[in-house]
Amino acid sequence: MMKRLLKAKIIIPSLALITLVSFMAPTERYFEIAKNLDIFATLFKEVNAYYVDEVDPDKMIETGIDAMLGSLDPYTSYIPEDEIENFRTMTTGQYAGIGAMIGRVGDKTLITMPYEGFPAFKSGLRIGDELININGHDVEGKSVSEVSLLLKGQARTDVDVTVKRYGEEKPLDFHIKREKITVDNVRYSGLVSEGVGYIKLEDFTTEAGKEVAHAVESLKESGAKSIILDLRSNPGGLLSEAVNVSNVFIDKHKEVVSTKGKVTDWNKSYKTLNSPVDTEIPLVVLTNGGSASAAEIVSGVIQDYDRGILIGTRTFGKGLVQTTRPLSYNAQLKVTTAKYYIPSGRCIQALDYAHRNDDGSVSKFADSLKTEFKTTSGRVVYDGQGLDPDIKIDHEYYAPITMSLVTKGLVFNYATQYAAEHNAPANAKNFQLSDSDYDQFKKWLSDKNYDYTTKVEKEIDALEESSKEEKYYEDIHKQLMDLKTKVKHNKELDLETFQDEIAQALEVEIAARYFYQKGEIEASFRNDEDVQKAISVLNDSQKYKSILAGTN
């Protein structure tokens, strides 16, 4: 209690000091700020003194701060001292731990990917191992973040991990020494077909530019005559690394991005500083709705300078820049300070946070407000909507049965069992399940729960509810029942109908058991529409050039 009251005393005088200083400011705006800070300080004091139950000052203040910043945009946020380490991990890609991804599958916390070369991998932990105890702490019932926290710690300290493994009667104990873990930005690079190199860039943390440069050089030495840069589901990161990655493919002293905000002294134009690796090699950038921020800057630079072709779906549309500012007591504020503009002059911000709807929701910029811009060769592009790819791919979604098998962890669990009972294939790219393998999977599913509802079934249920509300149910009851009977899914039949896509999901998951991240990616190439389209375009130089010239 004494500690909490002390925290409250620290906060309130600080606010009072701000109030005093603010009152001395001459403008009406500063008076309003001072008045509201004074109201907040006195309100907090009264609640702390008289609320029926004891209050936690830290929690109350943080809740208030989060609500206040949440009214601005999703990227402006408060980072208390105890979360600084996680924030640093996000921006640098570095942390101290065992070097493994963990996740929840069903009611179990499992190793989902040990990073090759790091402690978890070197100690012998495998994908599918169920974590049951960490340093004497039973992990049952703990969240993934709580388990992750137990695994992390200071570099060169020990952690004891106990797991259950498929095929082993007794739990296995591992004594692991934590290390400083630096997660690579380039998750994979290799030849996806003859003469076509592929780079999967996951993040834009420190060294992203150097990693991409090294990957391009290595691929060219291996015979690559063209490059696919995969930025799908890349959430972005450091603005400086967006410049560095762009610099791999465009000349020195070229503008990559400019920023404009309230503080005009902070407005800046960012240009490439180094000699490029290759400005001529044919290039395709893969994008989707998860490509955001720095990933969009790079994609936009490639498109605006007609340096390469974008394939996939429209990007996220985040054209806002964040800056971190220090606060008292080692906390930090991550605040949106500017919008960024790519070389054609467009800002690709899609959501208008400055003008919220009455219910607090945010709308996209209206089509009527979009402005036309042009690339170097004169191709027309637009702002305010993310980036539209030069070649749009209409993806088919998983069938409900496939989604159910994946989300319920059945594909994951069967892959673990399969790998324990079969020798490794020669490679991941050519790995395919035979019909007899698939039959074994169907038998394994016989006692598993993976029920699901199709979209048509949901729509019929909605129609039934509407007919009851509008008093038509008795009139159409028989027809509804007949329709339900006709469209009701049959799991056995669906397993046959959607065998190809279910088998594909299994093949990717199984390949990861043998070849880890590399296998997971390589096994997906064969059925990846974006990758296959990129290969096709890169192998057709005439089509590639016509798209860049805007004559296609």
C-alpha cells in the first residue's frame, strides 16, 4: 500500500508542475492543455483517496494513457519501462533466449520452429515438442507470452526445459544455455527455378539491407538471372533499412522517401547513399495485404522508378512514420510524427485517422479524394489506397474443411507423427504425399473432432432466423429443411473433394519437420500462385518489359 501511494504522490506533483508551466504559456491552446491536465491530476487524486476499493496507480494511469493514444491511431503507443526490452527486440531483432518459436496447438504449448544454429536447435529440441516444465515451473495453463518470458533471460544463463515428444514414453529433459539471438531479416534465399532467385524478407530490423545485398550477390553467383523479392506479410520496421534495401536495386543518390509532419525541422528526404548491387537484373516484388510500412516503401520505390514489377494483392496502406520519444522513469512514447511520400509524390496511407466516424470507427479515404501520379515511364498510379500490384492475383481461400484441420492443429500434429515414422525425403521442393499416405491421414482423422460450418450453411441458418423474425418461417419451413439436407457438408466427401489443398498443407508442414524454415518455404513453391506467376513473367522478357513500359 505504501509503495502504491508513493507512486501516486510522484505522478500528481509531476502533473502539477506541468500545469504550472503550462499556465504561464500565453496562448489559449496552452491554457486548455493546462486546464485539462489539472482536472486529470485532481480527478486521479480523488479517485485514489476515496474509491471504495484500493486502486493500482500504475494500471490506472496506463489505462488512461492507452485510451487517450488509442483515439489517435494504432501506431501511437505508450511503452512502460517493463516493456522496453520487448520493444527493443521488435526493432533490432535481438533478444537473449533459446532461439525457438513457440505456439499454442489445441491446449498445448509446443515448439513450432527452432532456429537452426541456436541453442534450442543445437540441444536437440524439435518441432512438435510439448513444453511441460521450464526451470521448475509447470507451464500448464500459462499463455504463450508467459511461457516465452520463462524461456528468455540474460545471455549465458542456463534454463532447464522438460518436454513431451511423440514416440517417447517418458518426458525429455534439456539443459540449455541462453544466447543472444539475432533473428535474420532474410528468412530464406535460393533458386526457385533455373535462373530465378528468390529472397524472403521477413522484417526491416538492423542489417536488413546488408542481408538482402548478400542474398542477391550469392544468388547471382549461383546462376540467378532474375530475382523475386517476397515482401508478403512483412509488417515493416526501420525506415533507414527501407532505404538500404531499396539501395540494393537502385542507383546512389536516388530519393527513396520523404517525410512531412507538424515539426517542419524534422521533415527530411531520404536518399540512397551507397553503390547498388544490381540496377539491371529483372525484379519481381511479391506483395499482399500484410505488406506494410517499410515493405510498402520498398515496393513503392521499385514501382515508381519502374525498376521491377509488383505481383500479388494490394498492400496494407500504412503511410505514417513513428518516432520514439523518451518519457520520465525510463518509459517511452512511440508517436506518429509524419506521413511519408514515395518518389512519385504519393502517400499510400489508406485509413483516415484524422476524421473518425460517429461510432469511433475509421474509414478509408474516398475514391474521389485519390490523386493520380505517374511512374518514371509514365504509368498511372494512385495514392490513398496502399499499393496496387502491376499484376493482381485472385487467390482462392481454403475450403472450410481445410481451415478446420489447420486451425485445430490436426495438420500440425499429424506432420509431427509422420516425420517420426518416416525417413526424410531427398528434398523439400519435390516432396509430395502419395495417395496411400493421404489414406493413412484420413484413417488417423477417424476419431478426431474437426467439425465445421460451410459458408452456404451459415447463410441458410441466417435465412432461417430472418424468416422467423418476419413471420415467413411456417411458409418456407419445408423448403428450408430440404435445402439444408442438400447442402449439409459431408466430411468424408470433403476429404476427397479437397484432397489436393489438404495434401498441400500437409506437405508444407511435414517438410518443416525435416528441413525446418527452409523446407517450409521450399515445399510451398510448387503451389504458390504468386511465385509461379513471377517465374512465368521473369521468363518472358518481352512481357516483363511491356509491363514496365505501360504498354501491356
